Amino acid sequence: MKVSELAKRAGIAPSAVRFYEANGILPAARRGVNRYRTYDGADLCRLRMVVALRKLGVDLQESGRLASLCSAGQCDEMATELTRCIDERRTAIAAARAELEHLDSELANLQMAFEAGQSPASLCNEGSSDDECSLGCRPAARPGAATEIAVLPVRLRT
């Protein structure tokens, strides 16, 4: 099959097939007498594995290496190494999830403070020893809210 058919059957663009080949993720394709790339079922299987691994977030080079192991008949070794990759990926996802949950909590607290007409200390002096915010920040009053309005000095350019 030609590159366009291979790409279609793998669910990617022909340029992606050429990219994978140029970067050593796939071996160089055989060439017909017309110099067109030709592929077989084994190439399709290998490419589908690379595409599936990439969708799972496995590094490009690692995806190619794992697909090569399986293509060489070393599927047990590939499975063992893929299990390690999966563990690492899930650990990274758990850390990212925890970081996002913390960020969401901080943003929610900040939003609630502004909606209540309060000046969140975390913006001005978090981690500092003095209790005074040198910027004098106060949120703007919301309609219907009884809050103190601070006026900041403004320098006009003339």
C-alpha cells in the first residue's frame, strides 16, 4: 500500500507517516520501481501502535522503540516496559491533577474574597512579615455592596 492508504488506515495524515519515518520512529519504507513508498500489514500494525501510544502521552521516541520491540517479536519485553511507562505517566497525571485542584481552590478563594469586597492578603503580602500592603489594593465595590472604597493616587502626564 502507498503512504496515503497507510495513513488513512492508521487515522493520521500522510505527512505524519513521512515525519515518523524521517525521525526514525518508523523504519525507512521500501520503494517500488516508481520510487513510491510501499508498506505492508506489518508496517500498518507498527504505525497503529505508535499512534495509540502517542495518544496515551508516551514520548515519541519511546513509542517508536516500544513498537519496534513488538515488531521484532519481543512483545513480552514491550509489555513490561510499557507497564513502567504507564506507571510513570499515571504518577505525573496524579501530580498535575493535585496541582490543578490546588490552583482551582486558590482561585475560588480569591474570587469569593473579591465578591465579598475584601482585599485578599495573599495578593499583596503572602510570605511577607509586614501586614501592610504597600500598593493599598482594595477591590472595587460591587453594586449593592456596602464596602469601603479606596482611592489610589494617580499621576497624570502632562
